Amino acid sequence: MLDSTMANPRKHLGMIYFKTNRLDEARKNFLKAIELNPNYAAALLGIAYLFAAEGKTVEAIGYVEQAIKKGRTFEQLQNDEDLAPLRDQKEQWDALMRKSFPDYIKK
């Protein structure tokens, strides 16, 4: 049973919907997870996945930046297969990485 007061199940449900291309349902669940826990970086990344899938790179990068501010690491972002479409946007991705992780990405 889904506990309506916990963010984590909402994020996982959002991922199931995302992976099965039910983007409206995914968005609702990611947003609910963020509403329940505004510091939940994984749900912020879920929204980034949606925007990337919709070709909205600027919006997606904005959510990745928020996730970084909530604790996502360079390694986590580099290894996240669902962020691959954003990493392919080299100019925007590299600019965010340089800004957020100056020790990892040299200008």
C-alpha cells in the first residue's frame, strides 16, 4: 500500500511510470514527492528526466542544478543513465558541471 505521507514511494512510482512512458502520471508522482519533501534530490532528478525526454533541456538542467544543491554528487550524475540525454547536450551540461563541481571539471 502506498503511504501518502512519504516521498520515497511517490518517487519510485514516478520512475515506474517514466520507464513505461506514462509521463503525465510520472510527473504527478515526482511533483507529489517534491511537495512531501522539497529536499528530495531523486524526485528533482525525476522531473529532470521528464523535461529531457520532452526535449526541454533548459528546464531539465535547472532541475539537475536543484538536485545538486540538495546533495547529488558529480559521480552520481555522471553514472545516471537517465541523464544521458542531458550529458549529450555538451555545452549546457559542461557549463553546469563547471559551475557546480569546479574541482572535477577544469575550465
